[in-house]
Amino acid sequence: MKAIRRFTVRSVLPERLRAVGELASNLRWSWHEPTRALFARISPDDWQLTGGDPIALLGAVSPERLDELSHDEGFVAWANSLRDDLNRYLAEPRWYQQLEGEKPTGIAYFSAEFGIAAALPQYSGGLGILAGDHLKAASDLGLPLTGVGLFYRAGYFSQAISRDGWQQESYPVLDPDGLPLTVLRLADGSAAHIALALPDGRALFARVWQAQVGRIRLLLLDTDIPENAEDLRGITDRLYGGGGEHRLLQELLLGIGGVRALKLAAELRDVPEPEVFHANEGHAGFQGLERISRLIGDGLTFDAALQVVRAGTVFTTHTPVPAGIDRFERSLVERYFGGDLLPGLEVDDILHLGAEDYEGGSPDVFNMAVMGLRLAQRANGVSELHGAVSRGMFQGLWKGFDVDDVPITSVTNGVHAATWTDPLLQELASSKLGTSDTTNADWNSSDVSDSDLWAVRGDMRRQLVHDARRRVTEAFSLQNPGSIPPAWYQTLLDPAVLTIGFARRVPTYKRLTLMLHDPARLKSILLNPQRPIQLVIAGKSHPADEEGKRLIQRLVQFASDPEVRHRIVFLPNYDIGMAQLLYPGTDVWLNNPLRPLEACGTSGMKAALNGGLNLSILDGWWNEYYDGENGWAIPTADGASTPEERDAIEAGALYDLLEHQVATRFYDRNADGIPERWMASVRHTLSTLSPRLSAERMVREYTERLYTKAASAERIMSARDHEAARELSAFKERMTAHWPAVQVVHVESGGLDDTPQVGDSLHLRAQVQLDGISPADVSVEVVYGQAGTGDELRDVATFALSPSTASAADSAGVVLFEGTLALSRAGAFGYTVRVVPKHAHLASPAELGLIATAH
């Protein structure tokens, strides 16, 4: 019989085990191996059965065992020591506290999903794992950061594979009382709620759950409470579930409700609210509107409030294609903002922020990424290549500017090393190199022999093989109750065979089945008698993505062929728990997206942290970090005439690399059975990539390049009753009104001989019509560089001209600007002149989207 309702009863720990409860309540255990070892000691079998979840473990272990441990002096001392270590970690100064100069007193980090631990399934893929790693690294570095998200009662979904290979989704309901969460409570002990006004006089209420992620507090909003009508209780039912209106309600709650939850939490803790607001993708874009509304309530105009909000906002886009952006019907957005949701804001002002009012845009939609960019003074992509792709994709917002001038920078993603580095490798570093921090260990040291490292790599591969066998056996038993799993499951994969991993979400552009382009050739590679290869594959397709499901089905059907089924496996229900064995256990990580559609692709980073080599299309992070020794680059066929031809060429290149380079290097062994050339690449990968791929490097970059600048700008905008914000708003209004008449009337040059040489001086004079704009409010710039085909400028630089002291504006408002430019390089030289607004509080010359160029 099945229960009609379930809930979690938390265990009551003996007083002497209070430290164990404190350790379980802080998610630092998810990346702190000594704490995990303590929990495993409580009951190894229950620890494995609960998937390494301390809360579930303490609910599963018997009271007799807890009583026994409470009388074990060694265990009690061990737990108390780890609790004391946690308290030191939470209180001691870290990198951020040593950072000189002004820095934010508080940072809010908004994301629709957070992947922190398998025990808190609130993520679907790379975006959520990245957000979880961001919080962990921020904790390790000591940042005063607060995470903001939603609590989804059914998470994303659990995946099973039918007999014919079709993905099947189920949505087990989570009990928050059984998770490492607590309710945010008011002073009287009652649960704190936030509220949003909805159309037709309705209201949406949300409870606020809290998770402690090391030093970082994560707030998760939950609508499944009695105060809501039945239909509203389901708003936070599933991650990325439902249609347009359902998704809009989720994002309204995340953005607007998230800011309100931050305010409430700050008041209850008697601490300042954050100065910097970081929106991780467009899902959280509405947070800026709530802040504008509050500033309008304080007496600012919409435009002045916008300057304050923009100054303190950082927006990160992870989307390399327009189809990946959330877009809502304009009429739907108009309906929700037409009432009392955000007092003081006019609907037209809100609609303008998300309007696709550029060439190729649709007038009928509201674009969340466009709003995110318009609400943030600082924006970034998540790899160098993705930054360039994003500048091209959103260039229409800065009409007239070259793509390189679009104010979107890049901060390449990183991964949290302590989470994703296998304990076996950490132990090797600790015992041989004196540190468990694998990102700073000297992997070229002779203290670690090739034999040592090869043995650990083999143990990690063996772990993966055993885990894969266990998972397919459990999946079979769930689908076939009472049946005996096939005997061949116990010979699935071979711990001695070159193992290649491929795991990620399954949209079509990631090309899960590129490896199947020539099934016969793939079979021959897998079954090579001297140099065999095995593939371990995992991934989920979005429930609505039928084509993605077909790709999984095709892969599963190929892997079911008796001839190759021991060499290739698809593991169902890809999650953090699986990933933590999959990345270390693979010798090579495969990634073959359509370039340049992979924004970053952090899965390969996690493999590299464990000494895995990468075999990838030059896309995302691999485009900037591949150096010829840390893996292989699959050539791209950008010039192919059809997608089919491109796939054929790139699949052929993949097969050639596998057969003639990857397998050859792996199986070329010395007399001791060690592949010396392979181990050189492993050492090189660990030495050069580990520090650069770490989430700590990423968060330091965000702090130094974006957060500190945003905090400084926000303080300037807010000082003296927002004086600078009002002045900047007036400046922008003035520039926008007068700019249509601004033009470069005439440019003349002199000072060069008939044959210019490096070191000569080019004298330039430009007459610019300013239509009453002060010369101090513009920058008249010479844009120069190499002149290429069609006189397009490459490798450009700018040089500012100065207003002439010899003349004022004439009767037509024309002002003379002049200057001298030294020619510093040989070759084809070209230049033009442009005029852009200039103001001390603009973060970029392109910020206003206003430009006038010489013709």
C-alpha cells in the first residue's frame, strides 16, 4: 500500500552529539571531506543509501547507534573538533577581508536554480551548478554575499529510460523539513512571508526558506503555503515548468519577491541591505524594477531611480542564442504590471525596458535579457568567446557602435575545486605534496611519481565502473520489480580500458549523437582489440524537447546492441552525486557542440581538475584554454554548406582523433605499464588548468572587476539624497534630446609627407555640430587601426581630440576639435572620427547608445 501523505521526522540527537547536528545544518559538509568522513563513520551503509545526505542519514540511523556514538569519546572529540573548525571558518578573516580599498558591504546573487548538493535538488544543469559553485567560492573567499532563489517542491525531474529508450519524467515531491533548510522567522517565532499584488485583487504570498552554505546565506521562496489559493500554491512546483504565465509568475516572485525577502532578512538580522545586485541570467531581471519602485517611493523620478539601480547591478548572460532567452507576450506583462504590483512605476516605462525595439526584434514580446542589460551598468558573458558572441547578439541595443564597443565583457566560469576534485586525488596531494588544495599543489614535483598518479587515476576509473554497474542495476530493478537484473551488468565497462565521458543537458546543439554519425566506425573504435575505448554517457532532455528525447533514445538503442553494450552505457538520472564520480573516473572528457553555441561548458573543467584530458570543439572555455598539451581540439567545419556536411566532417575528425591520437597515447606504456606521455599531459593539465579553472579565480574576477566598481558607482549615485543620480538622469535626458542634430561636419588632416613613416605625426582637425551641447559633455575621438578589405578597421584604438582654444562655437553651433596622433606601427592605416557622450559616471562610451560618425 502507498501512503497518502509523507513527511520527515527529524531525529533528536543526544546532547553530547550536538556538534553533529551543527555540522549537518551547514552545507559546507558538501565540499569539506573531513566532515563527510565523520558522517560516513556514523553508519557507512546508511550514508551510502542516503546518497551522502547528513539530514537523511540522521533520520535513518537507529537511536541505539546514536546513543552508542554519544558514549564514544573519540567520536565525540572528533565531532567537536570539526565543529570548532567550522566555527573558525565562519568567523576568521579570509581573502575578501584582506582586500584593500573600498568594497561592497553586501552582494545579492539571484539565480533561478542553485546546484549545491544532491541532497538539495534545486538545479537542472550547468547554470545551477555554476550558481552553487559561485556561492561556495564566495564563502571560501569571505564575500558578504547572499543567494536568492526559489524553492521548487519537485525540483527539476527524475529521469528513467523506458525499454525502448524513451526518457520518462517523474516529479517526486520534496519535503523541505527533510532538507538542510530552516524557515526565516519573525521575532515572535512565526514564519516570515513576503507578498506580491496580482491582477484582479489577488495576492501571492511566499514563505522564505534558508540554507547555510558555509558563510553564505541562501534564501529560497516557496509559494506552497496555506495563505495562497490552490492555483498560486503551485507556482514554485517545478523548475522551468509550466507555460508562459506560470514562468512569468516564477520570475516575478524571484526578482520582486527576492528583493523583498532580502529586505526582510536584513531587518531581522539588523544588517544593511546589499549594495550590489548580481542577476545570474535574465530570469531574475525583475529585481531591478522592485528597487526602482522603492526609490520612487523615496521621492526619485523613474529615470533618476534607474541610474541608481543600474549603477549597483551586474548582469550575467549565459545564453549564446536568442532562442534560449525568456520572452513573454507584451500583453501578459502589461496585465501583471497594470495594477498595484510595483507602486510608482508606469507600465510603459517597464515595457520599454524589455522592448525589442531594434532591427529584427518583435514588437509583441518582452525580452528578459534585454531588460537585464538595460537595468545593469555592467554585464558579462561567461567565456571570452561567449563575450564576443554576446556583443554580436545584442549589438542592436547600441545601434551605430561597432560590435567590439558593445559594453558586455566576459568572466570565464570556474568550478569549485573542493566539490569536484575526488578525495583520492586530494589525499595524494596531501600526503605527497603537503596540501589538500589541489589547485595550488606542485603537480610537476618529483615527490609524486607517475606511478603514484597513475594508480590514483586507475582507482578513480574503478570507482566509476562500479558506480555505473550499480546504477544500471538499480534502474532495472525499479522498472522491473521482482526480476533478476541481467548477469552481464556485472561486466559492464572495464576498469582498465580508456574511458571517455560525455554528460550534460541534451538540447540539439550539444550534439549528443555526433559520435553515432558512423555507427560501424564507432563500433570498431570501441572494440579495438589492442586499444579499446569505452563511453559513459548521461544527460537529461527538457520534458518538452521531443527532439532531445529522440537523441537519447537513439543513443540508448545503440548502447543496447549486445556487440558493444559492455563498452558504452547511458546512465539515467544525471545529478551531482553521479557527476562527482563520473568526472574523476573518465580519462577524457568529450564535448562536441555546434560552435559557438556553448557559452562555457564547465563539465570539462571538472574533469580537468581531476587530471582528465579534454577532447572538444574549440568552443566556450576550451577555446581560450586549449594549449595543445592538455587535450585535443576537434576541428570545426564552419565552411560546410549544410548542417549534415558539417556533422560528417566533424564526426570524422572525432573518430580520427580517438583512433590515432587519444588511444595511441593512452596505451603506449613503458616497461612498468605506465603511459609516460599520457601522464605528462595529466601533470600539465593539473598544474596549468587547476588554478585557472577554479571558481575562486572566477569570484575574485567578479569582485575586482565588477562588484567593487558597482558598489562604488552605487554609493556615488546614492550620496547626498541621490544628487549624482538626479544629475546623471538630467544629463542623459539632455543628450537624448539634442543628439539627433550632432554630426561631424568636416575632418581635415595634415603633417605627413607623401610617404608616411612610423614616428611621424598626423595632425587632425574635426568640425563638430553640437546643437548647444557643451564640448565638455562629448568626447570627439579618432578611431584608428589597420585598414582591411572594404576599409574596415581592425585592431582599433582611440585618441581623443580637444576643443580648439582658438575658436568657440560658431553661429551654427559648430565646434572645432583638434589633436596630433603619432603613427606607431607600419602597414595599411585608416581612421575615422566619432562623437560620443562623456560623463564621469558613465561606465562605457556606448552606455547611452548615442554616437555620431564622420562620413
